[in-house]
Amino acid sequence: MSQLTVAASPHIRSGNSTTKIMLDVIIALCPALIAGAIVFGWRALLVVAVCVLSCVVFEYLSRRVMKRDNTIGDLSAVVTGMLLAFNLPVTIPLWMAVIGCFIAIVIVKQLFGGIGQNFANPAITARIVLMISFTSQMTHWVEPFFYQNAGVDAVATATPLTMISTPDKLPSLLEMFLGAKGGCIGEVSGLALLIGGLYLVIKRVISPTVPLVFLGTVFVLCALFDAQPVYQLLSGGLMLGAIFMATDYSTSPITEWGKVIFGFGCGFITVMIRVFGSYPEGVSFSILFMNILVPYIDKATASRPVGRKKQPKPAK
């Protein structure tokens, strides 16, 4: 007779682990990494390598200082480093990228207890801090394939978001989709990001609800405001944010209706900033703001056990 295992619930076992999930995310980010390297050259790989290494080192050192178990083996620091690098221009000074890594890992992640306990996406928060602190360097864009012109310095250019008001200067939709445009390292190729997102959905690492609602909200609202909805979808960090950062387990809702509300809120705020705000891009701000509201969204959309009646409010 086999012995029975007596243990507290839950009794559902899963083959998934944090390391396995993060490895899937890294694999999903590889198409965008390859596209960034093709469009911006070897320095894109250098920025990504510096960010990944810095995030791993900061995580290791902060866990040692705090006398906590080391967690660099779960690969979450590698994912944070890649996502932060993907949100930076290829010309960013490397020391600024290292500062962003410190903010993401030490301040946003580890000071709140580590993975699963941070209230905001570390890469998004670090990008916003760098944007506010080093605006000039964070908005210095270069032409795609500039490195092919030997002996010529990087030529500055504008991103499609800043050219929306002048449609004759916009790249073609095919160029936008493939990545032949200015922008951050990991945001330029819509095709590469879609491949990565599809991989995560097939592997059931993420739910498609948040990205679909996020992107759908932006498309519909931009169509209502006559703001080039297709170009808006393929511009800036929208697809990168919707697929890889708005779906972060720690900072997104767990209920299905919560995901819908979260995605709609991200899309709505993004469009308001892009169309009516002074910043051309609103993805980072929208995700950060909705991250803060996640506990309230989860509470408001939590299901009630079958048969349980709503408790009356106590009389004053």
C-alpha cells in the first residue's frame, strides 16, 4: 500500500517555475533583439549586454547586503535588463544605462522585497526616471542602418510619433512593421514583437487579454480622434509595452475583468498623452499609473464565492 501525502492545499502541481517562465520571456525577446541589432548595429548589442550584466550584478549585491537568499538564478534580472535596454535609444551613454539598472533592480525591485513584491514594473519606472533626468540623451534618435555609412557619425532623426502630424514624412507601413525607423532599440520592429508575443501566448506564459485590449483601445480611440490609428499601433513603445511589460505578473491584475480594465486604462491614458499631452509617447506613464491601481482593480473585480451573500455595511 502506497503512503498518502498529507499536506495543506492547494494540491495542484505545475511544471512551471520562475526560471522557466523567465527563460521563455528571454526567448520571446530574442526576435526584437535581433531586429534592433540589424537596424542599429553592434552598439545595440553592447547596450543590452551592459544592462543585463548591471542588473544581475546589482541584484546579487543587493541580496547580499540585505542578507537574503540570492535570486540571480531565476533570470528575472536578465529580463529586466533586456526590457530596460529595449526602452533606451542606441546612443545612450552607458553610464546612464547603468544608473537605470540600479533604479530598476535596487530601488524598484529589491527595496520592496524582490520579485513578486514590487508594485511597479522596474524597467518602466527606470525608463521614466531616466527620461525625466536625462531628457536630451533619452530623446536622441538615429536613422536606421546609420552604421552602414563608414566614416559618418550617427545621423539624428525623428521618430514616427513626432512625425504623425506630417504624414508625407512618415515611413511606409511596411517599413514601420519591419523596423526601418527611428526609436528605441527594442521597439522598432512590430513583426519581431508580434512573433515574441505569439510565442508567449502559445506557451501560456501570458494571457492575450491585456495586450489585445490595450492595443484595441488605442486603435479605436485614435480612429475616433483621426490620429492615424495604424501608425499609432506601430509607433513608439506601444507593442513592446503592451506585450512584454503590461503583462508582468507582479504588476498586472489576476482576474479576467481586471485585465480588461487594466488594458483599457493603459490604452486610454496612452492616447490622451499622445494626442493631447506635451509628451509624444505615453506608454510608460500609462503602464506605471495603472500598476499603482492594480490592488484596487483586483479588489473590485474579485469573484464572490457561490452562495455567499454580500455583507451589509455596519450601521453608523
